Amino acid sequence: MSDRRPKLSARSLVGDLVTLDQALYEAVTVTRTPTLDTALRRLSAAADHSKLSFAVAGALALRGGRPRRAAVLGVAAIGVASATANLLGKKLVRRPRPHRAEDSPFPGRHVPMPHSASFPSGHTASAVAFAAAVGPTLPVSAVPLGLLACAVGYSRVHTGVHYPGDVVAGALLGTGSAALVVALAARATKR
């Protein structure tokens, strides 16, 4: 009796993950959600260049004390995440953006297709970095900012400019960027 299970290899695993990623993207593109389309298109556009996070950081900075410190950490984390995603990740991986068919069933949900590579999602990396850096200093903001970061990430898939895997990678990158910034800030205050 022979063992007919497929051999697990890195190449076959990556292939399966890419197939799953594309299938999830396709499922989103053919699902009718007219109520969400406009809201998610606007959210995705509002997250361009971290405008939402910078607006929150500005409001926090005006309050002084811990909120100001949280804002500074959040902005620093955006800087690390954005630079890493856009200057390193996209240049190394060079994954093409998702294909949007000319006859897309819901073209009104789309935002303009960026010219940069797809992997990782810079919008998601920055939004998650901000939320994850602000949260430890200002715990009351952790859940709302975390939910906003998740919504930004999903909006990038919904509007047709990223695969779900790009968003997951962006979230991991954002979390790592925030952890680095928070750790460096903690080390600097101990000196």
C-alpha cells in the first residue's frame, strides 16, 4: 500500500497560498454589497498617505501628556512601516496588482489602481502600525484604532487594489514596526 499524500514543500505551500489568496479576492469581487461599496471606497481614499492616522495623531497631540506621547509613537511607527513596505517590500517582491476585468460587475466600488507593486499593503501596514503603537500608551484607543486599521485593510481588497495576502503581510509588517518603535522608545526613556 503506497502513501499517496502530496509531499509538503515550500513551493507547493506557496502555490496553495497564492491560489487561496486569489480565490478569496475573487469571492469579494463578485459579492454584491452596494451599501458597503461607497463607504469602503471613501475609507480607502481617506487612508491614502495615512491621512486618517495623521488626523487622529493631530487630535491626540493637542491634548498633551500621554495622548501626545501616543501620537508621536504612532507617527514614528507609520514612518517605519511605510518606508519598509514601500521602499523595501514592494521593491523586493514586485507582486502585480489584482486584475480588474473591464466588465467588472461592480465598477463603482473601485479606487484608482496604484502604480506600485501589490505586496505588501502599505495602507494596511501604516494603519496597523499606528494603532499598535498608540494602543499601549493610550489603551482606550486600542480597540477603535484596531477596528479602523482592519477596516482600512479590508477596504483595499474590496476596492480591488490588493489581494487578502497583501493585507495580511501589511498587518504583520505594521505590527512589527509598532513593536520596534515602542521598544526603542522604552529603551530611550530608561536611559
